[in-house]
Amino acid sequence: MGHGLVAVPRRLYRNANISTRLRRIQSQAPAVNEKLMDSISLLEDLESQLMQLRQRKNGISRDHQEWIEELSDGSSLPESRLVSVTPRTPNAAIPAVITDRYLAELSRKVNRARHKRLRFIDTWNRLVQEAGDTQAILDASASRRLDFSSSSSSFERIKILTPYTRYLLHYHILPPLRVFLAAVLALASICIIWSELVKYVAPQLSIIRFTIVSHRSDSDGKVHFAGQVMASLWMCYMCTAALASFSDVKVWGNRALVKRNTYGESATWYAGQVAKLTVPLAYNFLTFLPPDVHRETTFYKFLGQLINLTPLGKGFDFFFPIFILVPVCATLFNLYGRVKGVFRFDIVKDEDKEEEETAAAGGGGGWREGRRLIERETLNDPEHLGLADRHASNPRLQNRYQDRIPNSSHRITASTPNDMNSSARPSRPAAETDDDDEENFFQGFAHR
């Protein structure tokens, strides 16, 4: 929660500037595209291994053959591509005798690779769509008319708004509204941190306690509806701050929520994290209130009194909230970046720091490369935004396979890493000359 109390308002404030938001999206594109290509490459290797198992006649029982056929039915690549990439998988990787343990491990790898590919396809499509919509907002400043593509979200394609009113909403109303909301949430974060620090030392100075207890009845001591609404808003923001850090902290590994394609393991893990955070957040919020109020709540009678059962629990509850300053200070003063510089281990991703590092390293994977990737994607099929013709934009996939079935006059062989590097080298200077022509001498010198 400490990381989210700083990250959520800062993210809203950064997204208020339209051109800066577009630059940040473009700087993320090379890394996302690289992960997408790696996931496709991994899936191709595993499915080509399945293709070799299907063609194998010896050492496979009938049950194992049915298992392999069932696993191959969900293949996402055409037969021609599998045939072309089959030589990349050495025969030594397949054991002489197929066992249940080997097929179970292969099934787990294939299922994870398929969901990983779907995950990065969804991430790439959303990134390209967001970049297109942001670019459309910037371009609308000249014509004062804003029209989004048909693949945009339903909120951005509201038919009630005319192109001019849509331009006013996205160009003149939403940016200051994001700044105002960021200021309000930053003030709420300060109030939560302050209340955490003084709730036992000086409870009368707790701001959250004052906003709820002020709506309390003097006769029966119960909190009125206005106080319950304030408590709901505080709880909602605390939960949002806690759950928003899941996408930033890299400790969680490769788990992600994908629209309509979430892997079962990831969904179970996220559900478990929500369940584990529910009780601590609810009990921590109750400690903001006076003892005669939170002891009368249903939650305290059901679980809270069990937490306060021993003196150890009371002492832990007294000292532990002070540690909220650790993630707050680490996020506010970029201590994660210092840890990365010392230990070479990135804990939390910072988009601005990553963009500065790539620009300092020469800009090869910065926003310029991301802009070229997004332009190639939108030129292929702006309505689909999928993997229609991505092979032409990536030399690795262009050398790896082709969609037509190979014949005797045109034989497709597996390309070595040296071949891929040699084929990828000539295309970069040609792509960089376009940006060099647009820059003057001083801009080019500063970029280099």
C-alpha cells in the first residue's frame, strides 16, 4: 500500500500532459515488442517439438499418442510454419522413451507459453491502441475535431458527443481534471500516512478518525450514513493503492490478468493475494477509529478480537504501521533505482528512469524505436491491431519462417544467430536516417 500511495497520484499527474504520455507509451513499445517476439519464439519451439512427437512412430504408446494429439489440437501456428521451424528443435531434446512425466512437463510448458503469448499480444494491442488514441488527441489541436478509431474503448466512442465536444473533453477538460484528481489523491495519501503514524501516539490528531467520528451520533454512539460513506471512500482508496502496485512490482514474476484469456494459475494467485490483503487492510482501517467505535463493529467481533488476543499482537500492531514509511520513501525518492544501480536487480519499474537510461545509452530502444514499431503496426491493419504482418517489421521472424509451404525450388532452413544478426544490421541505419534528417546539427549532436 505504501508504494501505491505515491504511485497512483504520480501516475495521474504524469498522464495529464498528452505529449509526455505519448512519449512514455512509445518508450515502452520496444520492450513490449521484444517480449512478444520472445514469447512467439518460445511457443514455436515447443509446438515444433510437438510436431516431431506426432511424426514419431516408435517409443510412444497409444495413450501417449492421444495425449499428444489432444495437446496439438490447440496449436496457434499453421502447419507450414511448424514444418519450417521443426529443424530448430534438436532430436536430442526428445527422449527415446516417452513417459507420463515428460508429457506432463511438456503440457505445462506449452500451456504457459500459449497464455504468455496471449498476454503479450493483449499488452501490445492495448499499447498500440493507446498510442493511436493519444496521437489522435494531439493531432486534433489543429482541426479541433476528434474522432477515434472503431477499435477504441466504448467510453471514447460515445455517440452523444460530437467531434468538437469530444476534442474539448479530451484536450481541455480531462488533463486539468487529472491534475486535480492527482492533487486530491496525494492529499489523501498524506492523510493516511499521517494517521498511521499518530493513531497510537496522538489519536486525536488522526485525520481519518476526525472525518468519520465527526458524523457520529451523541445519543447511541453510532456513525451516521455520511460517516459510513467517508469510511467507504477511505477503504476504497487504500485497497486501490495496495492493488495498483501489483503491476509495478516485479517480484510477482510472470503472472498477469489478460482479458478473457487469464491463465488459471495467475487468476488463482491474484485471488489469493486479494484474500490475503482483505483482513489486514480492514483491521488496519479499524485501528484509525476510537476503541469504543471499532470494538462495536461486526468485523472486530468476528476477527478483530482474535488478532488482539495476545500482547504480542498488540505490540506488533503498534509498531508495524510505522514501516509504511519505507516503501513511501523508496518510491518518492527513487531508492529502487539506487538499489538497481548497486545490485543490478530491478524491483519496481519506473517508466521515466527506463526512458532516461535508454536515451543515455544511445536511444536504440527508446521512444524513437517505439514510434517506428507502432507506426508499422498501425499501417498493417489499423482495425485489427494484431499480428497480421509483424514478420516484415522484425528481421528475426522474417528469416525464421514464411507462410507458404516450402517446395523444392525454395527450401526454408533454420537461420543461425549469426544470420539473424547480419540480416538485422543493414536495416537499422536506414531506419535511423529518417530521424537524422528531421534533426538539425545541435539536436543530432545532443542526441548522440
